Amino acid sequence: MRTNPLVVSLLALGLALASPSADAVTRSWPGGAPCAGTLQACIDASAAADTVQIVTNTPITESLFLPRSLTLEGGIGFSAQMAVGFSIEGSSTDANPYNIAIRRIALTNAHVWVTHNQVGTANIEIRRVRIESTSASTNTGIQVFAGSGGDATVRISDNYLQVAGTFQDHAGVEVRFTGNSGSALVDFNHLEAAGNFVSGWGSGILAWAIDGATPTVTVINNEVRGRFGEAAIGIFEFGSTPGTVTARVIGNAVSARLRQDGQVGGIRHGIKDGSINTQVINNTVVGTSLGMKFARFAAGSAGTGSISGPVQNNLIAFNRWGLFVQSEFASPVQEDYNLVFGNQLNDYTPGANDVVADPKLRSLTDLRLQTGSPAINQGNSFALLLFPSSIGLVDADGLRRFKESVADIGAYEFGDFSLRARALAPSNNHFAINQPLVDGNLNARLFATPFFEGVVNEQPIGVFYSGALWRIFNQNPPAAAMPVGAAFNVFAPADEDGAFVHTANAANTFGHFTTIDNSALNNLPNQIVLATQNWNPGGAPGVYNPHTTSVGYFSPSWFVLNNDFGAMPDAAAFNIYAQSPSPNAYVHSASSANIDNQLTSLDHPLLNGTPCALVHITPRTTAVDSTFDVDYDVFLQRWTIFNHSAPMAIGAEFNVVIDAGQVAACAGVLFGDDFED
């Protein structure tokens, strides 16, 4: 492969930005001294800011303690796991900054606890941790306790937890600020209750401000399922000194089988003498005993505190008690644009734009909307301005939140879907997809990823529209016939914001690449971009571009290029999809740990062990000039990307989009549905 000077520039910039501190050391365990013995000995020998990577699949038979700034993570390509009952804890022990990251580690019947009580600041990240409880009598979960020391910045993200608890106020994910300030971001976590949290109360996700604490807490795009007695999501202010919580509770999905013999909490705000200034936007709460509550801790209890802020675009349905706003908070809690339906009781003042109609959910546990739902395009789009920019405008599936001209109500935005298309009979260089959801829609934007189902198609591909049907074709007619049995994963996003056609012309094309000018991409280098060639946008005869392509960014624009450096034809057109990155829309990088000759394996909780998933891929400019396909490796239980004509290069990158709604439909939820018994 010849060197692309544009790619070299991009790689050099990336390496400059990513270079670690010269003083930091990355150690592998097990490895050489001081990491030849126990993992704890390796941790103890590491200096502040060092990284310890676990490079074994053997369960770790020791509990771990992190006494200073450290990154502890599973190595890429390994399944780092603690043996049953062994936990990870950490605590700041001096006045130095306490910067902790715990990533990619699995635990069973155990917990991750981190405490900060010293005067230095703390930055705590817990990401891609998996905790599974096999017993409802074992306290498990992730807890971060920020005491009266320096400010703490906390992020708990993309963890998969099946949690149990036996005592009041225990939570699967808990962040507790006591007498101090700081911030917490709790996002894209997936929690299920193991057994019945009602007997021990407990919560799914819980954020506390105690004894005068003044934190900012963002709880966004989490999925919480099962019987959590206190709350599935709780924002609480309590203690002897009034505190102030600035809260954003956005895009969360809560579901539980309604119980008649005990409380099953939904989203709850509880106040004593301080204040909670909250934004409760685009959540879905279904099947609980108490769907959404804004109140003092108990009716008639003492306290002078206040709760205020917008409560909009929420879907609250089929709960025993749906929406409850304590009377004294009726005015400061600005309720409107919510869908409230099928609850046995409600106690609030309806807004002028509320919806009272069956939301037409897929089910009471899969809370995504079906076609014809009255929640579609009925939200307040201006409420989306409250979404934190650090996350991006994405829904609980990690896909675009804004897809149509008006926002939806609820945690999941409607409009995208995925399908598997196959060439069932000889048909020259193309075949018809035949999908009612796109048939007759000239303006659909389709993205095709070759899928290996026993037949290899080593030709650059594209899509085109003819005879009211969309078709997938090979770019080299007539010699490049489409093989019978060739298969493709097809992504059909809603054809509004972030899904569009780019056409090469003299003004935007330079040799082998064409630059894209669109507000969904300009000056946004971190966007996740898919591109598929579209032969005839608008239905007119089009232009062939018989080259493999990839996408890249060179400030201020994204571009599409021909990987073999062949000239980009004038009027060559591409369907483009762009969105903010999320756990389900990300960049996969090929490395020595995940490459096997021509393939690289993906590691993602929704894909691992899920052969029915439909994964969507576009190479970035670091990839080689080769056609490729995706395949599910039964032995690895991983999805893979396979180059047809070249070894997979270390550093090759691919944009990956996972339609979590499709995975939920084909494979169900991550853990078992014990709470539905």
C-alpha cells in the first residue's frame, strides 16, 4: 500500500495528542518484575499515574486495593475477570490528586468501591466493568464516595450490571457527595436487579448530596430493569446542613414488572432542606409502582427544601402510580410535553402539550416505540438543547436523538432500522432488497456492509433505486456479477438530520478524494461516519466509482477517498450517515491483540455471543485497499472484519454502528429476566 500524505499527517497529529506523560509507566500483569507475583504486588509497586494492564484470561483470586492514582484495566484482546467473591476497592491516602480509572474487568458476587476523603482533587472513572450477581443476598455494584475533601469528578460509564442488595440505601451504581462539591456523569450503564430489591429497598442508580454538598449530577441514557424498591434512579438531598444539587436526568429507560405487594421505584427526586435544580428530559418509565416522583422523603415529613426545573418529553405509562408532583412543587416543576397513560393513579397538573394515549411500545420490557406511536414527533425539540454537549445528541441506544423535524417523547428515538439482504437468484450485477419499509422511498439513505454467509463478493459495492425498489450492486458491470447467496447488513436510518447524500464535483474533489460540506460534520472530528456509494440519487442515471472507499477527517472537513488513489469521478455520489460517538457508535482499531492475519475481531457487549446482531462498518483512511466483509466467529464468539485481499494492518480503523434496538429484538436483554417471574 502506498503512503497517503494526508493520512500520515492525521496519524502524526493523533500521536502527538495521545502521547502519555514521560513519567508514566504501563505494566503488564502477569509479566516481569515487579509484576511477576500477585496483581496487588504489581499495583503496590506502581507509581502514581502508572497503568497496570491485565493480560490473562485466568480469574484473579485476590481482592485488590488502589491506594494512589492508577489505571487498572483489562488488556485489549483479553477477558480480565476477578474470581467469584473478589472485589476491587480504592481510597485516596494523601493530599495528592487521586486519579483512578478501572476499565474492562468482570466481577461476580463482588463490588467496585472507591472513596475520596483527602484535600486533593479526585478524578474517578469506572468504565466497561461487568458485575454479575448469582445470589440475591450478596451486595454488589459500583459505589463512589466523595467525602469532605477536595472536589471529585466522577464518570461511571458503559457498565453492565446484574446487581443485588440486602440493605436500605444500597444501590447498583451509587455516587455520594458529603459536604463537598464536584460532578458525576453516569451514562450508558445497563442494570438489572438480581432477585427482589424490594425486600432490602435499594436503588438502581443513586446520587446523593449530603450535609451541604453542592454537586452537579448527570444521569443520562441508562437502562434500568427490575425490582428496585427505593428507586430505579434516585436524586436525593439530605443531611443536617442544606445542600444544592444540580441534576440532569435525561434519556433513561426504566422498566419493571408491576408488583402489587411492594413498592417498585421509578425515577425519584427526594429533598430535605436544600434544593434540587433538575432537568428531567426524554425518560421512559414503565411498569413500576411509582413511576416518577418529586417530593419530600415522606408525606408530611419535616423539611424546607425545594425542587424545580423542566420535566418534559417523558413517557410514563402502565405504572401503579404514574406521575407524582408534591403540591408545593407543582409550579417550580415545569411539567409539559409528557405522555402519561395507563397508570392507575397520577397526581400532577397536566401541561398544555401532554399526550394521553397508548404509546404503542414493542413490549413492557422493550420500551422502544412502534410505527404509529403517538409519542413520535410529539416532544419539545427545544428541550434537546438541555442535553450535555459532552455526551452528544444521542438516545438511550446511542444513536441520533434528533432524526425528524420534531423530537420524540421517551428514551428511544424512532426511525432507524436494520435488515439482512441476500441475493437469492442470478441478476447481473445487482439484486433488489425488497423491504416494505424502504420500498417506494426514493429518498431513503441506505448503508450496506458485506456479510459473509458462505459466499464471498470481492467487488466494490453501492446502492441504487429502480422500479420502486432499492438494490445493492457491484461497481464493475457486466463482468462483476452479483454472486447468488451474497449477503449484506443494511442500515436504514431516518433520512433527516445527519443522513444525506454527498455528490463529488469540481469544487469539492481533488484527485482521489472528495470533501464533504455539511453541518453534521464540519469541524466535528470525533463524529462517527458511514458512507455507501449511491449510483443514482433522485433516480437519474448515475456514475460508477469502481474503487473501495474509506472516510477521514482533515480540518475542517470530512472526506471520502478511493483507497487505490484512483481519480474520484465527477458526480460520484455517496450516502453519508453522521452522529456523535457513543458506546454503540465508535471507532474500532485493529491491534496485535485482535488481529489474526486478514481479520480483526470486535469486542462489544451487544455483539459478543450474539450471532443475530447486524453490525454496520465503514473503513477509515488507515485501512488498506481491499474489499471486506463481516462475519460472526463461532469459536471466538466475536464479530470480525475480514479483508479479502490483504492482511489486516495494525492501526487500521473502522467506524462501527450497532443498532441496539435490532439486537434487543433478535437476542433479548443482556441478562435473564428473573424479575419477570
